[in-house]
Amino acid sequence: MSVNSIKAAAPDSAWAVFLIFLRLGLTSFGGPIAHLGYFREEFVTRRQWLNERSYADLVALCQFLPGPASSQVGIGLGQSRAGFAGAISAWAGFTLPSAVILALFAQGLSIWGGALPNGLLHGLKIVAVAVVAQAVWGMARNLCTDVPRVTLAVFCACAALQWPGVVGQIGVIVCTAIIGLLLFKPAHPRIEAPMSFSVSRRAGLIALSLFFGLLIGLPLLIQLWPSRTLAIANAFYRVGSLVFGGGHVVLPLLQSATVASGWVANDTFLAGYGLAQAVPGPLFTFAAFLGASMNAPPSGWAGAMVCLVAIFAPSFLLVIGVLPFWEQLRHSVRMQAALAGVNAGVVGLLLAALYNPVWTSAIMRPLDFGLALIALVALMFWKIPPWAVVLGGGMCGWLLGAVG
């Protein structure tokens, strides 16, 4: 696809962006790595909102920021299509389905707690293997185009497996940026029209000021005006501001913030964590479950909304704050050289994640491997929509579990 064809694409309305992300929010199982695979299939391959390199650049930016990377990528994509309203619409569409489901679970855990068959969840994990494998293959073909990049991606995968966790991932990104700066020398800046964000420097600075202002100001405000609601908002805002890696990394911080403080019982927390694995969308929506489970007001729907907004607010402010400066940096020759290295590193990180935790948590027996292969063929060759593969994989997992 040419740059000119991308330029010709008309922006979508905020409502259209919401509906697109709502469907993804209802069908995107498998965690943040799988979400990036769903996004790539939807916006790079199918809708052609942006090309492979631009998508990888946006993913690389969000890997640098604290918070849920997949949600931040969605916010950036929504902003690029419909401005600030599009950013909010993308976040709402992708987040609300799982948030509503988890809030409902919190208010009726005794009824719904044991209703989900284990085989169904396992089938969804198997489908995630196929989704991530497709993403790794597609991104590697476009981003690792020569021997140095392939080699760098493989070494990054090995490093990420040897040193798992946030520190290892950030180390890989920093090292690949340095290696790219030294090894890869683009002759001239690329022109990437799809990454045109309507965010001014002034708006970016305001967003960054709000981010740091809330991070510093909320604890001070609580000292001046003690309030349980403010204390809960501060705890969830701080978790969303300081956790790198997203996904499961946030869980111990949330447990410390809610269980240790006595806001949520430990058994309730663990039950909610189990339920969070069975719903699509970002794992950060677990905050809605915790907010609805609070043992005193705000709880229920009010508590779910307070916690959900508080934990995602840092991601929104950081993405909006950094985008105008990122767009200028990525057009420089030196930044493109660094990004060439980082893009290879992202492929390596995805490759490592394909093995651990995606493969290791899903492929337990030959039947699991066979189902993963069928799902991969369905996605790559039969061109079946991802949501249909997700539903089919869940049903197959349930049937395999039922027969032993």
C-alpha cells in the first residue's frame, strides 16, 4: 500500500471509532501481546489506517511509557482518526465491555463465580498462541528485512527469555535503540503520513503537566481534605502511573493497594483475578472489579467508575502528552536509525512472549498444539475473522475439556 493511498483515507467519526474498538473489546482475548496482534490485523492489514512501520513505531512508543501498552496504542490510533474524541472513543470501546462484565461479576460473584468452564478459558489461551504467532510472523517479515535485523531480533528474544520482566524488556528496548543508532543509517527521513496526530505542543505540555500535577497533587490534597474516594483514586492513579509492562505486572501492586488497606478481601481479590482471565480487553479493567467490590462507599458502579478512570487516566495523559513530540522525533534520520533497532527488538520481545507466557500457559498436550495450528491456519490462510476464531477456539477448548 502506498503512502498516497493512506493519505486519501478519510478520517472516521468518533462514533465509528467507538464501534470498531467496541468489537475489538468484545473479542480481543489473550492479553496485551495478543491485543497488539488483533490491532495489527484490524488497522494495518484490514483497514490500512497505517503501515507496518508506523504501527511498530507507535507500539515502540507505548512500550516506553508506563501503563497498558495495548490500550495506549488504541488511544493513539483513535486520536489519529478522530482527534481527542476519537482517543476517548477508542479507549471506551476497547475498555467498557470487560469493565462492565467484571463489575457485574463483582456484584454477583456467588452466582457467576463458578459458571465458566475451565476448558473454555483454556481454548481462549490456545487461540492467543495463534494470534501472537501471526503477529510475530507478519511484523518480522516487514521489520526484519535483512540479516542484521533478524539476528538482532533473535538475540533480543533470547535476552528477554533469560531476563524476563519489566527490567529486561526496557533493557532490550534501550539497547536496540543504541545498536540501531550505530548500525542502521537511513539515507533520508521517511515520510509517514499515517502518523499525523492533531495534538499541538501546547496540548501535549498541558497533558504532561496534568499527569505530573495529579501524581504529586493527589497525596497532598488527601492531607488537606481526607476522603476515602480521593484515597482510592490516588492509589489507582499511582498504580497506573508507575507500573511498567502492563498486564499481569499490575496485579501485585493492586493487591498491595486494595487488600493490605482492607478495602477488598483477599479471597475476593483472587476470585476476581481468576475471572479477569476469562474476559476480553485489557487486564487493567480488573480495577472495575475491585472498585465494585469495595467494602464501603464508593463501591458498586460508582466504585468501578472511580477506579477505572483513575487507573487509565495516566495512560491517556501520557499518550496525548508525548505524541506531538514523538511525531517530530521519528522523522529525524537518527531517530529512524534508532527505531529500526527498536522495531527489531519489538519483534524479539514478541517472539519471547510467544513462548513465555503465551505458549507455556496454553500448550499442555498434543491436542492443544493441533488446535493452535488450526487457529493459525484459519487466521492466516482461510482469512476467518479473529472474533470468529476466538469463539471457535473457546468452544473447542470447552469440548476438549468435557471429553477429558
